[in-house]
Amino acid sequence: MSRPRSTSSSSSVDRRRLWRDWEVLCGDIGERRAGTPEEHRAARFIARRLAASGLDSVEILEYPCQSHRSSRVDLAAREGGRWRPVEARILAGAPGCAPGERELVWLEMPEESPQLSPGSLRGRVVVVFGPLPTSARDHRRLVAAAPDAVIHVDERLPFSWTKSDGVYPEWVRRYGMPTTVAMAYLDAWRWRMAGVDRVRLSASVRLEAARSPTVSAVLPGRDPALPEILVLAHHDTQAGNVGADDNASGVVALLEIARQLAQRRQRPRRGVRFLSFGAEEQLSVGAAAYVRAHLADRARWGLVVNLDSVSSPLGHWAMYCVGDRALARHAQVTLAGHGLSVAPKPEVTPFGDIFPFNWAEVPSLWFFRTNTPGARWQHHSPSDSLENVSVEAVARLVGALVPMVAGLADAARWSFGARLPLTQRRIIARLGQELFGLPRRGPRARVERRLS
């Protein structure tokens, strides 16, 4: 664990304050699943901290969600002549299944997806190695094959523990979802080596319709006609962990950025809006609901800056950029001038709260810190704890982001354009329709008509 040090003379980042906020979110409150009392408690804490920093219009908005209240999975395989249990977790949003012994089959995704046919997995349990389907076509194939259950093995996490995760709510609504559980990579490895071909599985889950909170606060600008900068984080977690990196780290960074910008002598030319979303772990349910509810404000959204999983002690800074190349260049050069080297990635990703804003054609920067190729080893596991975060990593990010955001907020004009590249717009339209049920065409046109 990286302990906080006294604030150095070269930086105004209050490391002790960062750590105290982290301890409240992960120690005092703990696990913060969508729609639970703990998630609401976290939202109230964040709102109080933003109000204490001097921000205006602090409010807690609520949007519908499915709340994963409890679950149980019993999974065992016949190894060496006896039944041996292994740990498994149901994916949030997936249904349970009745207990029973079933044949086990293996599926390597996505390359073996075309082999699926209607009813081909009926009465069986299938182990999916690799990513779960990220295209609606592959998901529909899997559902049509009618497995009794799916066991997911995440190839990015070759460890002995089991992660928590969720399913896409829009796919559950439109296509259905088989019982889907996750198991540890090394348990699956042992099964494969032993030739396991039968399992015993039962899964139960209690889901409740609930409300998930989003916290909103504004640092008003001197010129309300200029589009705002939106700074985002999410405060919810998956089951079974306190989400110290994913994403209490982004929340404590957001709170410190808000405090520093609010303490400047002069208000910025542009407003800066701070948003902490709930239900991000259900594929950005909170952010998507916010964008739908506030689509008339689209013309007032100039740039989104998202902070998610930014505290790995050992790692690489990544900056996912949706927008023109000048935006990525401006951010990279400005941050380097304040001691933070980032790797720009001009990639569209639906797995973050930036995506609903991208669908509304708003440029974005998502800051993320990896410690394995494209991921973090502690992802959605009990190891995502305060023992495995770095105050110094977050302080470095905040120390570079504050002057960058302040400079953009003080500028009457930006060196980059507001329109997204055509290639990115096409990807966003397809993913928005497939994963979120958003219309494929015309968010900008509809907003402009509504505002006229």
C-alpha cells in the first residue's frame, strides 16, 4: 500500500485528503453495488464534499437500475473419482438455474462462435474461454444454442481467484440471457488438463428494481454561452470488492480536482461540471440515463474528461481519446509539461461512462492506468483494495489534470474541433444501437431541432 505523504512544496495536491476520502469510500462504506444503501451513502458523501469545496447546484439524481442484492453459486467437477467444488460467481443481471449434473463442453471465443446452432447446447453447460460476446450476433447465437448455463473464463486474468462482473442489460431485455457465472482461470486450466466433462451446478440470485444515484455539481463559468467541461467518475462497485481502484480512485481524484479549481482566485471562463455516476458496472446505466434525460443540454457539453481506475502503483497511463487528433495532441503535450506521460489511444470503447456522451457526439478523454496488457490484475476481485492503490499515482494525475482543465476552461476557443471523426461516429452508432438500444442516427440533429 502506498501511504500518503505530506503535501510537497512542488504540488498543491492534498494527499492526506485523498487518502481520507478513499478510506471513507472503501473502509467506512465498503462495497457499493448499484441501487444498494451503500451506493446511496457514497453518493451523499460525494455530494457533501463537492458542496464543501464551494461548487454550485449540488444535487443527487436517481435513475432506475436492477440491484444485485444477493446470490449463491455451487459449482463442482468430477476430478480423480470425486466431486471437487470450485469458487464461482454469478454475473450481475444474469438469471439463476436449478441444481443438476450436466455435461460440460468448451467454447473458445470468438473464433468458435460460428459453430453454434439453435439448440446445440441444450441440456449442457458451456465453458466460454476468452471474451463473452461483444457483438449482438454472437450473443444471439449463444442464446439460441440454449445452454443450461455458461461458465466464463477471462483470458486476461490468469489467476486463482474469481472475478465479479455483469451482463449487458439491453441484451437481457432484447434477447434473453442464460445463467452465466465466472470461475477462476487456474481452476479452468486444471479442469481442461484433467479432461473434466461433467459438472454439478446450481445458481440463485436476488435482483430488485431500485434507483441508482448520480451526483452532479457545477463550478459556474463567467461566460455561460460557452460549452462546459464535464469531469466524470463512477462510485459503484461489483459484488465482492470495495473497488479501491475501480473506481474509488477516480472519485477521490474528481473531488480533489473540484476543490483545486474552486479555490482559484477567479472563476473560469467556461463552466466545469462534475458528475459521479452510479451503476457504471452495469454498462454505464447511470451515465446513459443521464444523457437521455439531459439530451437538450447537448449543445452545452464541450468536452468530457473521465477518470476510471487510475491508482495502480505499477503501470502505464492510457488516455482513450474520442475526437480529432488535435485534441489528443493538446492533452498529451499539456500533461507532459506537468510531469505526466500518457499513451494516447484513439479508440472508441463502450465500457466506460464516456460512451453515452460519445453517442451524443461529445469529444472525450478517458484516463486509465493499466498494469497488465490492457487491464489490471486486481480487476473486480477482493484484491481491488486499499492495499493495492497508490496515492502518489493519483496525485500525479491530479497535478497534471488541474492545469490542463483550468487552461481549457479559461480559453475562449480551443485548438481542436468539436466534431468527431467519421470513422469513430460510425463505430459509436453501431455500438450504441447494439449495446444500449440507442438510435443509430442523428443525436446532434435531434438536439439541434429541439433547441431551435
